[in-house]
Amino acid sequence: MPRPTAAQLAYGSCTVIFSTLAMLLLSQTSSAPGIALVAVAALALGLLVALAVPTPQARVIAFRKPAGAETTTRRPAPVAVAPEPVRERAAS
């Protein structure tokens, strides 16, 4: 399973925080079960938002041959290497 990206973590966390505050302020609940229900709903909403953020796709670069290029592969011509001149040791 791939790791979440920074954008997914940021969007999910912000969604959880802001939706929790909004639901608590709008519902004006003060009971423990009500607060727990709001928290669970906010976590579920944050998870949905984090999963909806598009993930970057791996780019595949395909090299195309120019039009009219042959399909057979050619081997490069052998390169002639000139031998180095022989150096003699100087008498000491």
C-alpha cells in the first residue's frame, strides 16, 4: 500500500479539524455520546477527503523513432586505435 502524500495528509487533517468544529458549533451538543458521534463523523469525512485527493502518477517517457527510421538495429563501426609509441628508458 503506498504511503499518503503530503497533500493527502494536509487536506485530511484540515477537514477533520474544521468539520469537527463546525459540527460541534452547529449541533450545540454537550453530551459525551454526541461529541463522540461528531468526532467519528469528522474522522470519516477526513478519510474520504484524503482518499479523494489525486495521487501523482509515475511518468513513463517513451522514446519515439523519427519518421522513416529503420527498425533494424545497427552496430557501430569498429574504431581503429593507433598504438602508442614505445618509449625507452633513459640511461641512469
